[in-house]
Amino acid sequence: MDKHNRDLLIRALKGTLDTASRREFDLWVSNADNLRIYENALRIWDDTQRRAAAYTPDRDRLWEQLQSRIGVSGSPQPTERPAPKRRWVPILRTAAAVAAGVVVTLFAVRPDAALTPSPARQEFCAFGGKSLAHLADGSTVWLQSGSTLACDGSFGAESRNVKLRGEGFFDIAKDPERPFTVEVEGLRIRVHGTKFNVNTSLEDRTVAVSLVEGSVALDSGKGEQRQLYPGEIARYNTATQKLDIRRGNVELESCWAAGKLVFERQSLGEICRYLSRWYDIRIDISPALARNYAYTFTITDEPLEAILRIMSRINPIVYTFSDNRSVSISEVE
């Protein structure tokens, strides 16, 4: 993100935009990706202010602290894959990412505090692409863009409890003495050591849990626990608190967190299902065209447009990107 847009974002968070700047900022957030960045930054800003309420910090001084502590914080940091190459539009990194990196320790210890502070909560946030979070117990979590993972202050020492917003792929370190618990939209997922994907949809009011290996116990809060086995997908309705478990394509659900995608003579329709998950974008394709062509190739970090351009040179197809994070593919007439 360039300095001008970063300053606009900071002034919007601080509530100091004038009329002209407000119009410019409104134009900037009219872009869906920029709006997502602003909403995440606003949530982090509000959380930061709540933590600081006990000693009423100066907002200008707070931002100076956040900016000066880049790379200095002792808290675990997400390791970002070079995801911008894999997005179909440029993703702007913002000062909000700075806040996400240091909010864990910013208010953990104060020399002039009257009381002994409790351990600081750790929070990982994925901006502008998926990010890998390394937890204190040796577990790792891939976070989809716009997702957050919060860990209790006692994580790793006394318990292993986390809260997820958005989507994450969990690879949990085995520890029979301390089960790992994920809380998401009222659903509790309890494991000891396993690999699984969790995806929340606010529009559909559902949480999907896809188990790759191991086993997990699901608790919807009604006193009933359900067991999930490899190859199964559980769908939890947050409104009714009902759980539905069926066999499903867990590979498709979790493919976005893999290092690469390999296709061998697979149909265009099947490939598009995976590309949609891999690039986090909706792909519309006619049923007839979906069965017409087959391709063999491997994806690592190539942008979607480059993949489609190559495919269109092999077979007579055309593609069009839309502003609502979707792409349509049709046959050349």
C-alpha cells in the first residue's frame, strides 16, 4: 500500500478525515478487497482501544508505537506465502497489518501498572492472502485471507484453546494430556492430534469441518457430542445448532492450504472447482463446456489470469473477470 492510502486508512480509524479526504476514502473502500482490509483493521483498532481503556492512551502516540515496533515484537508472527501472485486483483498491505502483528504484546506488560498483568492473548490475522501461523505447542494453522485466530494467554502452558473467525486449516501437534479446542460460531471442535479444515459462511450461517486424518469430537452446545472420521464433512447450522455429517470431498475443501495443485487429464469443470478454492474466487462455467476439455498441469504460485490464458490457447475458451470476485468461462463462438 502506498503512503497516501495508508495515511487515509489511519485517519479513518482515528476519525480525523475532512470532507475531501472522506470522499477519497469512500472511493477507496468501494473496492471489495480494500473494504475487507478496512473492516479487519477497524476490528483490530477497536480491540486495541478496549485493551488500552484502563490507562486511556493517546491515539496518536499509540499509532507511533505500532509503527515503531515492526519486527521488534516478541510475539509469534504469521509467515505469509507470496499470496499476492495468486490473487486475481492486486492486494494492498496496510498499516492494519502492523497492528495485527503487535497487538499481542502491546498491552501485555506495563512498568507502571498497579496490578500484575495476566498473560497476553495472541492473535494472528491474515491480510492480503493466506498466512501460516506457528503456535507455541508446535501446531500450525493456515489462515485464509481475512481470517483471524485468537489464542488464550495460557495457550501451550495450561491449555490449548483457540477461537477462529473465517477459515483455517489445522495441523495439530499430538498431546494426549492437553486436547486442542477450536471455538467457532458456537461450535466446539476438540482434538488431540489431527489435520482438518474449518470454514465459516456468514451468509449461509454454516460452519463446515472437513477431516483429513485423525478424529475430532464436535460439541454444538446442546450437550450432544458427535464424532467425525477421516473423509467426512460436518456442517453446523449456527441458527438451529444442528449438525449434519456426511462423506465428502475433503481434499477439495482443504486444497487451498496445500503447497501445489496437480491435475492429470482432469476435466475443465473439475479443475475449476479446485481453482475456485485455491484462488478464493467464484468461477462460473456452463455444464456442457465443463465436460468438453481435459488438462494436465501443476499450480504453485501462478496468478489465475496466467493459468486461464494458457488454457485458452490450448482450447477455444474465453474468460471474463468481474468486480464481484468472480470469473466466467465460456466457449468461443
